[in-house]
Amino acid sequence: GKPEALEAMSKRQRDVETLYRTSDFRKARDLLDNYKVSHVFFGTVEKMKYGSAAEKKFKKYMKELRSFGGTTIYAGYQDIPITEEELLPEEIPPRSLANVRPIQDPSHPLDQPRGVTVGADGTLYVCNSKKGTVDLYSLEGGYLRSIGSPGTTPGSGELNPEYSGPGGVAVDADGTVSVADTWNHRIAFFGPDGTYMREIKGDFWGPRNLAFYDSNLVVADTGKHRLAVFNRQGAMVRSVGDKGELTGQFIEPVGLAVIGDRLYVADVGNQRVQVFDRNYAPVLEFGVLGWEDQVGTEPYMTSDDQQTLWLTDSGKNRLQRYSAEGRLLGIYGPGASPTGPLSTPKGIAHFQGNLILGDFGKNRLLVWKIE
């Protein structure tokens, strides 16, 4: 062939090798842009995990280039129209919730409940977001009292009800209540009797959630795409992550959960859960079906006695359950239940075999005995 054609072919070969070997993200991105490559698939299509239907459709639209060492390289010239249903493991059909008990007190209605947690004595705490309070209920469903009041006064017990309102709540072993006062851009602390104690400003932007982990308070600083970690005295000890798609980076994190010595983070914009060790080093990540990068998608998470992870999928009105290693175990709630289907579930907590849900769209709490 012509020397210039051979040189062009040689350059393409070098560029492909660079693409697969480089650790420089910008260099890889520039090469993809130069060759007008819009999609790159890295990974495996596992028949046992995703089902034969998805595998067959993948092979229909892709051309096998080369196989070596148990790995196959495919090429394709169009998106692969695989639906979410085809990606679900064949042995895990979606299930409706059964034996669900609603909590709705007409004398004290909830208005867009978000984060929920449970105290050591079984008291339920829920962010009554549009009321600007944290409301307390017994596990049987009786309203007990409220913490905070609506407002924006700095250094006070007022919680901002604007936009999404307060997003998360956590209760320490001594009964101290910590609240992610999202649009006052702070964490507010209340005593066991509901008396306002103090605040952490922390240079936040719209923090949605918080959790206790390894003697620290971890805040999902959603608008700044990071985790902010504080000791029990309120001093910031580290900031984890920044905006991006790489491992250890986040796009609008929300949900937090702890299993053993690992911290699980709902990395919403990247449609994945990231897992960190006690040094806040990422040790695992796994994708989540259904989390769409859109306004209103706020997945919260909790763990149960079986060391499994439960998370809410508000956009599809359901719950998902995963093993600690990221294997999908079940999908619950897309069908009817005795109290009607879920409606934009947000907050979720676990207590003695029960899941407590903030059913945002129907202004109620739900208590469900795990089957």
C-alpha cells in the first residue's frame, strides 16, 4: 500500500494501544474524541448474572474481534438496545411488598418525608421536610413530638423547609440528634429532649444525609460532590472525594450505610454504590439499575441484620436489596401492596427485622417486616 496509508494504519494501531494502556484520562478522552468514538464498553457479559436474553442480544449487535485469556474484545457501531428487565438476573423477579403497615397521624400530618432513622429504644425519627421539623413516632405508629421549627435563623433550632427541606437525621448512642439541615447548609444538633445545642457550618452546599461511622460523623455534602468527616467534637478531620466519574469521586452523593467496617455511599450521578474502608480508601463499587441522573432522585440506604444493603429507588417506586459484595438479591415494591404501591420512596432505616420507609409521594411512613 501507499506509505501514507501504512503510516495512518500504524498510527491508529499505536493509538489503540495507548487507549488501552494509558492511565492518563485526558489523553484517552482526546483519542476517543479524535476518532469520534461515542461509547466504549469495558467489562464482561456474564450469562449467570444477567441472563441469556441479554447475552444473546449483546452478541447480536456486537462483532467479536479477538479472544484471549478468557477475555473477548467486541466492536459495534450502534447502541445495544438492552432493556433493564433483560439485565435483571433471571432468578430474581420483582416482588410486591406484603404485610406493610402505614403510619399516618391525621392530627400531625407528614409533608414530603425524607430521611428516617431509629433510636436504640425503637423511636422513629423522620425529616418532615416541608414542615421544617424532625418528627418522632413510636414503632406502633403514635406521634410523640417534634424537634426543631421552620426557619432560617443562624445558630438556632430552625430548620429550612424550602426546596427539599431537611434531608437526613441520625441519633447518637447518648440520644443526641444530628440533622442535615440541607438548605441552611449546616448540620444542627439537638439534645435527647429536643433542645437545640449547636451547629456545624462546614462550608457545605446542600448536605442531604449523614451517618455515624467508626466514631466519626460522615456527611454527604451533596452539592460539593464529597463526603465531609467530623469527629464527635465537631472538628472536621477530612474531606473525601470531589466531582468526577473516577473511583473515589462522586456526583451528588446522598445515601449512606454501614456494614461491618465498610462505609457504603450512594453515588447517584454515577449510578453506582461506592464502598470505603476505615481509611476512606475505595475498596469496591457496583452499578445500580434504575438510578437516573435527574432532579428528585435521592436514594437513601440502610443495612439489616443479615449484612445486606437496602436502597430506595424513588424514580421507579421500589426498593433494591444487595449483598455486601454488590450482588443484586431482590427488587421490591413495583406491584401493589395492601396499602397501595410505593410512591417516590426516599428515607429508609432498619430496626429489629423491620424496614421503615419515608414514602415521600404519599406523605406517610411505612413499616415492613422483612420476609
